Amino acid sequence: MPFFQYRALQADGAIAEGELEAPGRQEAFSQIAGLGLRPVNLQEKTAAKGPTQTTSTPATTPGFAIPGFGKPSTRIPARALENFTRLLSSLLAAGVPLSRALVILYREASNPAASGRWREVHNLVVDGMSLADAMARFPDTFPRVYVAMVQAGETGGFLDLVLAQIADFQSREKELRSKVMTAMLYPAILLVLALGVLVFLLTFFIPRFQLVFKGFGGALPVPTQVVIALSDLVRSYGLVVLGVVVMAGFLLRNWFVSEAGRRSWERLVLKSPIIGSLVAQFAMARFCRMLGTLLGAGVPLVQGLNVARKSLGNQILVDAVAQSIESVQQGGQLGASLGACKGLFPGSALEMITVAEESGRLDQELVRISNVTENDLDRQLKTAVAFAEPLMLFLIAAFIGAIFISMVLPIFTLQDYIK
């Protein structure tokens, strides 16, 4: 039977500390209440350290300690979070109580960091906090949209279904992210190789040609002069340039983290010719799938819209959808309200949403739109990668070819230099 170490308030306001033995946290809380104490903190111990002892200390500010609060954030792998979500959904669907399901999950977790985090969530839930509020204590593990969906599931009484949908979302996003990373791997390798070859040519190859050019005694062609000047710059100030680039990258990162910088960057991405369209389509697919899933589970439309808009990932789009939600709250149709989100919903999608809303098949149509959009995105990514590879090869050949030609040009005029 486990032992628990507790801190509790006595009737006179003094703090009592001690240990007790109980089958679980709920039984431990009952024993503390039976002693006439109000619990402040309760932690399970791996082994007993002796009989229960109670000591009084000066009164402190009453309150309940939050496990994990104030500790450095622990990175939980995405795979562990997906397994936690799917297993919790299965246990709840099988009729296992939430507190017992959380105990099973933190005891069977293979990752120590994940086991500790699930244990902290369990402790908060047993202490009387809702699952969504407990998860909200750890934003580094549970994203806002995750917590919002859990809250909707708890409110509507279909938490197991919502958790299963969250696990599906996580799986789809991981698959899409894997496709993008795999597609960009080859172009990224080509880019690194091109930069390496370029640095080698500028630092080792060009200086040896300079010794030959100095003996010509004539003016070099302009392309050759540009390449030589660039070589001198890299050899003389290469470390300084690298330091400036690193510092600029650090400053840009801090700017992106700020609210103004993030909004400016997201606005710029949306306005870019090709990437902006892909980002908008991906956001629309996530929004439609999440809203359709929530509506199919019985979530009211306005509440589903408030949850689904958090999945967009772009604050500019989130603000645009917020205006549409206000229109729906005032009695407007969903299709017409979403039409105000320019660049997010194409006219064909708005027309399908409007027709589905009139026929009562909105949830099914939203999921279907999401499926069609995701398939179209997959084809566009494959096409973009197919164009990116030869484009990278062309750019590499152009860089190296330009340097080679600039070095060969003086040889063509060698006879003029000799004369």
C-alpha cells in the first residue's frame, strides 16, 4: 500500500506535515479530512520513512500546490502524446473511470517524462479539477486546440469520441509533416552541397587563379573582378559575415516570437504567391475537419466554431473567422458568414457549405471538403517537389558555371595580354 506525504492547514491556521498510508489519493484525502485538516499538498512516496508525525509551523498563505508548477518544462515526444490520447479514448470508451484510466496510463508509459506528466494530470483531476483545466496547466505538452477539444468533449459528455478524433488529427498532421520533410530533404541536401562547393571555390580555387592573373598585366573582365572581390571578402571577413548572419538570425527569431512579428510574418506568408495558397488550403482543411467532427459529435455550432478556429494556426485567419462567428451568433448563415474570410474559403467551398447547411448535412459535408482539400494538397506538394529538384540542380549549375566562366574569360584574352 503506498505512503503519502501531506501538508495541511489546521483549524488555527498552522501548517501540519506528516505521512500516512492509504490505497489511493482519494482515500488519503479522506483520512486527512478525518483528522480535521484541510489539505494543501499531497504527494505519493515510493517507500515509507517511518510513522506519521505531525508538526506545527507558522501559518502561511492558504492555497493548493499545483504539481509541476514552477518546474522547468519537460519535452514530451509527439508519439507519446498520441499514444496517451488514443489509449485514454479506448479506456474511457470501455467504461473505465477517468481517474483509473490516468493511473493505468502513467504506470504503463515507457517514457519517464511522459509518465511524470500523466501522473501530474492525474493528481490534478483527482484533486477535483476537470481534465481540460488540468491539461491547460501544461501548455508545453497540450496545445490550446487540444485543450479546447477536450473541454468541448467534457461539456458534451463524449470525451472518448473527442479524444479519438484528436489522436486521428495528430496522426494526420504527423503524416503530412513527414511528407513535407521527406519532400524537402533532397533539395536541402543539394543546397548544402552547393554552398559547400561555392565556399571551396571562393576560398581555395580562386586564390590560385589570382596568382596567374597577376602576371597578365592587363585589366581583367568585369565578371572575373567580381568573383575575385567576392573571394577576397569571404577569405578576409568570412567569420565576421558568419557572425552577422547568426546575430541576424537570432534577432529575427526573437522578432518572430513577439506578437507583432508573428502577425507580420503570417500576413506576409499569406500574401506570398504560392506558399500563401498552400497555407490557406491546409488551414481550411483542418478547420473543416475539426468543425465537422465536433458537429457530428453533437457540439453546438458556435462552440464548435470557437474550438475549430484555434486549429487554423495563423492568427490572421483566426481573427477573420472570429468575425464570422459573431455573425453566426447574431443569426447569420455559416456559409455567408465564412465568405468574409477572404483567401481562406474559395467560392466553391462556401457554396457547398451553404447547400449542406440547408439540407442538414453540414457535418458530413465539412469532413468531405477536408478530405478533398487534403488530397489536392498532397498532389500539389508532390508537383512542387518535382519542380524543386531540377530547379535546385539548375541553380547549383548556374552558380558553379558562373564562377568557372569568370575564371576562364581571361584565358580567352591571353593573347592580347601577351602582346
